Amino acid sequence: MDFELLGAIRSPRDLKQLPVERLDDLASEIRRAICEQVRRSGGHLAPNLGVVELSIAMHYVFDFGHDRLLFDVGHQCYPHKLLTGRLPMLDGLRTRKGMSGFPEPRESDYDLFSVGHAGTGISTAVGMARGDTLNGQGWSPENTDGRRAVALIGDASIVNGLAMEGLNNAGTLGRQFLVVLNDNGMSIAKPQGAVAAYFDRVRLSNSYGGFKKAAKELARHIPGGGTLSELYHRMGEMSKAMIFEDAWFEKFNLVTVGPIDGHDIPTLIEFLNEAAHFDRPMVLHVKTVKGKGYGFAEGDATRFHSPGAFEVVDRDAAVSETGTDSGGEEKDLVTEGCRVEIRKSGRSFTSAFGDAMFDLMKRDPRVVAATAAMPDGTGISRVMPEFPDRTWDTGICESHAMDMMAGLAKTGWKPFFAVYSTFVQRAFDQAFQEVSLQGLPVRLCLDRAGFVGGDGAVHHGFCDISILAALPGSVICGAMDEPSLVAGLDFMADYEAGLSAIRYPRDNVSERFDEEPCPPFELGKARPLSTVEKPDVAILGYGVMAITGMDVKDELGDEYAVSVYDPRFAKPVDDALLQELLGAGVRVFTIEDHSIKGGFGTQVLEAANRLGLDSRLITVCGMPDGWVYQGGRGEQLAEVGLDPVSIARRIREVLSGDTARDSMNAAADETDGSKSRIEAS
């Protein structure tokens, strides 16, 4: 693909050589490059299309090889990566050979943090600003060679609690500090809450002329400002006209400018130039359109937030076509001017969960559900239209959602919190204090457990078992397929003794056991899938790894007698099964797509120790103590030895080692016996 301008950019230094009037052409090339690549590989589309001009303007004004740029919700980084010389890596987007879909310091010095969770950018930027000041490297009117600090936040993550904490501390900085608020009126889905409603009012009600009077009044309240003339010396005429009298950020001691058009590059450059020379903390409120430049992405920014691969079939007429979202759920794609087909990839666990929750909420009027900005990603969007009074999207506020669920449980409801495994970490304190300590029956539905594929290390669900198992009385289930997911949710609906959770991956459901009845979940009881009377080895495959266990059995064939179990529970584990297997001297292999440290295998080892069983018979297979980066989920499992071929190889090694030791011991026993006979004679 030929890119006249983008192809010549090896670093932002090349960008700065372009005249301003050519930057719109560059923006068009960046959009085309991103859309064509995401069309082939999938990835974050709409959020990146919305920040193209903003990214160009920021790199045109600042020198982020020297200045500090901190991203919030890092999935907005594609234009930034292309402007910092990574166009050659784009065709490998979200694969090991190409660029990550999130900021990644291993790729470039222009990426300061690996960023995949919302709300972090302002706080890390405050920290770097303080550090640069302490090092004598912070920008000021007296040190014009110093480093400036900029935090880019958007996709409604400004409502995140950590972002609030960052703003509160940013207001205490006595130096240049810029927060660029990318306000696109969206999160991953429609933003929720009072703050989102406030920004809606700002976008609808204010214009340039209305801020002149506000500037005069605000100047009286800026610490150290005192007079309007001082403010005028510090800011250009355009910014003075745009200071908002009743700005919400003013309460944090942050001068607030905007909103301005985030797709008008000359205006952005003018405002950013002024902000770069303002010696106290400022918020620049920028209004953008998520999905900008492509009608199908603008018209359905939620579905095209992070789609799978897709095809634009017809650009000439408005049509309706059935396709699937990134979770595999079939939906009608209705767009203006084109037909867009998202490639089908089978039925996902997310879709299965949404249908199961819909059925559960119809059967049980006490069941309520919530998500934190992920209604489509978790499947909660399936139940929201039918049960609007019993479902909530809290926005990017996992901690709040967990506590809200605790309040609902306290008042007699049955709350289910659908959340990605990687994000439940953000609500651990609330799971501890307000849920587990109180003995409240809050139910966690952990999507994206284990390896997540292209999103990589920032989103792997590798520690949910380890953190939740530490909570007294917690119960942790795993779903191996759709029937077991349904059965697990039914179990949790009736479990009232405390916190419970069920985990499942970003993957399609297996149909291997669809023709067999799925028994109901019983607390701490495993389900035998394929057993023999005297096994050489027993495989306990937690969650979807139970299906992998069956594949391992097929791989081993007649070499060994193999029994396979779906443990169902990481806590409590099936004590009776362990006593049966280990008591008979059977080799036990635990396999899981979770960290070995603190995971299902660790729970099995601890149970064996507690029961006085021989834990040396247990081999634990899981995610290693190291980071695994972007790629296909299957590729990631194979990389760490969790594919059927690798596990079968490991079983052969262990069992052949046992055979060798048995032979050596037998030979030693025979030698000892011969010596005894000689001595006796």
C-alpha cells in the first residue's frame, strides 16, 4: 500500500518538516492504513480513527523523544505509533512479529509504559513530572530546555476513580502539566454516569463567545494569578476566549480550556502551542468523533471499537446484513453507504454467557447484573433491553461496581458482576472488604480468563484464581464449555454463603460434550469425563483445559491408561478425588491457563499437603512466571507448553522417568537381596 506522506515518516522529526496544510492529507493516509490493517487482522478501530488529528497535532508541537507523553486507555495509540516510525510493523498488528495494540516500551522509547487499563495516565504523568522537576529537568519559563508532561485521556476513562485521584494531585503541581481530554462522547460503549452527562451538556451548550466573561472571573481564582493581565500574559487570545467559567476541572485547581474541535489541525496546533508554554496544570478539552472518517465506524462505534476482521462489501447503498461481533455473536450490521461483514468465528463464551444470563434472569426475578463499560464485551448487552431496571453499566469503574454489587446483595438481591479477568484486579480491595469480609453472595463472571490473544500481556487473565482464592470462603468455578457455563451460573445463583466466581476464556465454546448430559455443579466436586479402572495418569484440566485434557488423551492413544476430569472448582478442590487418585499412587497432572503461582495446581498441591497425601505425584502445568506478549491464543498456549502435543510430551517424560526409577530401585533391591543371601550362607 502506497503512502506518500506516512511512508516518509521515520520519526516525529519528519512530521515537523511538513507544512500545516499537508497534515490533513497525512491524517487521511493514517486513517486508511489503520482501517485496511484492522480490516484484515482485527484490532481497535474506532478509538484510533478518532484521535488521528489530535495525535498529529501533539507530535507537531511537542518533542516526545524528550517530553513526556503518557497514554490512558492505551488502545488509542495506533496513530502515535505510526508517527513514531512503526509503519513497517503495522502489517503484523497484534502478532508477535508486529506491533502491539497498546503502548509497549519494548517497541520504542516513545512508549513510556505498557498501558492496557484505564485511569492510569494522569497519575503516571504526575509522577514523571515530579521526578523530572526533582532531577532539575522539568520545563519552566526559566528552563526552556526542560521536559514537558502531557497525559492523553479519553474513551470516558476520566470517570475512573484512579483518574480522579490523579487529577486531585495534578492540581498541586507548580509547573507545566497538560491533560488532553479526548471527549468523544463514548467509552467502549455509551459512557455512563453524572460526569458523562456533564460533558454532554458542555458539548451542547458552549461556544467560543461565551467564554470571554468566564476568563475574567476565573483569573481571580487561579492561585498566584491574581489579575487578568497576568493570565493574559500566560495564555494566547484564543485560549483566553475558551476558558470555561464553570469548568468541572477547576475544582481540582486545573485551568480548563475548551471544548475545541479535535479534528481541526491548525486550531489544535495553536492551542497546544499555548498550552506548551503555560507554567501551571491545565486541561485541554478536545471534542472528537469516535470512528471519524469511516461512516460504518462512526455510525456504530461500539461494535467497531475492537472488531474482528471484516469486509466492506458495498459503499453505494444503505443495507442490512447479518454478521458477528468480536465475541462471535450474530447481529445485523446496518450502516450508511456500505455493507460491512465481520467475519464469523463460531460461538463465543461471551455470547453463551449473554444467553445464559438472559435465561437466568427470566427464571429468577431476584437476579441483577452489572458491567463496567463492557456491555458488549461481556455479553450483558444481551439482557439490558429486556431487564433495564435490573442491569447497569457503571462505566469504567470496577471498584464502584463491586461495592454496588455488595449493596445489592445486602438488600436481598442476587448480583452478578460481568467483568474481564484482567479488570477484576482493580476491584480486589472491594472484593475483600465489602464482599468477602461481610460474607455477601456477590457473583463474579470472569470473561477473558487466561490468554487473550492479540491484546497481549496487558489483558491476560493470569491471576484471578490466586487473588480470589486468598479471600476466606470464596468459591471459584471454571467453565469448560457452554453447558458447564450454564450449570455453573445456576450453581452460583443458588450459592448464598459468600463470594463466588466463574472464569472462561476469550474463545469459542467446544461442542465435544454437547450430546452428553451436563450434571449440575456440586460444591467442590469434579466431573469425570473419561476414566479407566487403573490409570497410569489422571489429567485434571481446569476450565477449558478439560477439553485440552481430552485432546491430550487422544494424543497419547494407547501408550498409557489415562483418566480425564473436569475439576470444576479451583476452590474448594475435590478432596475425595485426590485421596482416591494419590492414595492409589496415580500420577496426577493439573493443567490450567492461569499462572502456576497461586493457581488451580497450587490449590491441589496445598490440598494434598493438608490431606497428608504424596504431593510428589502431582505435576502442575500452567502459565509460567514471565510475560507472554501478543499473538494468537493458540500460539500463546503452545509457546508455554499448554497445547496437547506439549502436554503429552511432558506426560511421557514424567512417566518414563518413573519407569526408569522403578527399574533402578528394583535392581537395587535385587542387589541388596543377593548380598543378604550371601551373608546368610
